[in-house]
Amino acid sequence: MKTVKILFISDEPAPALWDYFDSSRLDGIDLIISCGDLPPQYLSFLATFFKGRVLYVHGNHDDCYVNTPPEGCLSIEDRVYEFEGIRIAGLGGSMRYHHGKFQYSEWEMLVRTIVLQFQIYRHKGLDILVSHAPAYGIGDGKDLPHMGFQCFHRLFRKFKPKYFVHGHMHLSYNPFQKRVTEHQGVTVINAYERYVLEYPVE
């Protein structure tokens, strides 16, 4: 069975892909997806050397993307993007804790998920949900800036994606934090810095 290798990146540029870049480190990678809070120049840099698509959602610190979006990259905010038959949806941003461009109340994010579900129906399902913030109660924080969204659980129950991939929670915050966990049939991945997912396709 063929597999698609997806490189997820988030929150901190990986030195191996930035300071000490070697293009061979992208060998075998089919798709790059940023889960937010990365310099737009970093994404543009990767897009320059990578032969495939670089997708992204916004992090809560990505206000600069409004005037300086990453060149050669594609936002998947509030949409479903299909790659090799894999249906990928994006919902960036974090819980609102001040007036940042990409911060949302629980209600605002719920509205976004409701709008997104029409695209999911159109694509006949969802395989990977990509966000910046985690889901409530799954590896999130107790403080408002790092609290996850409850409405993501609604998408889990309704569409049962195979994977939910997020950023925002730096692994340095908690040395015991798991990078990969399971929740009601959904594999939840913290993409902090970088994580490679091998997704089987027919």
C-alpha cells in the first residue's frame, strides 16, 4: 500500500530545516503543513526548496501574515483541501485572550466549525483536521491562552477524522506531555517543531 508522508511543523522553526538546512531532509516528503506560529519567512524558505505544496493555518501570533503572507504557500483556513485523496481541513487560531487577529471565543470557533461542515459534506468526509489550538481537555492548558476548543469535539463525533493535528502547546511546557494520543478513535498529534505522519492511501 502506498503511503503519503506529511511533514507537520508548528511554533518553533526546526534547526534542521532552517539554521542547518539540508534539502535531503525533505526527501520522501509529499506535503508540508504548518499548524501556525511560525515566521512567514520560514514557510517561504521551505516552499522555495520543496517541490510539493506547503499548506498552513494561522497561529495566535501570526498577525504579521496579514501584510506578509508566506510566499508560495496556501492557506487552508476554513476549507477542505484534498491531496492524493486525503481530505484535510484547517481551523487556525487560539482561544481569545486579547485582541489578536487570529483569536476566537468558543462561540466564534463554533460558528467556523458549522460553516466548515458544509465543505466536509461536499468532500464526503474528513480525514485530517488541522488546527493551531488543541481540543479542550486533550493536552491543552488550564490558562485561557492555552485552553482548547470544546467545539472541536463536535467535529470528532460528527465526522470521525482519522487524525487531529495541532500546535500551540510547546513540548517544553510540560516534559511529560504526550506528542501522540488517542481520543475516541481519533489520533491526536501535537506537531510542535516538526512531526512526520505516514498516511496510507490506496
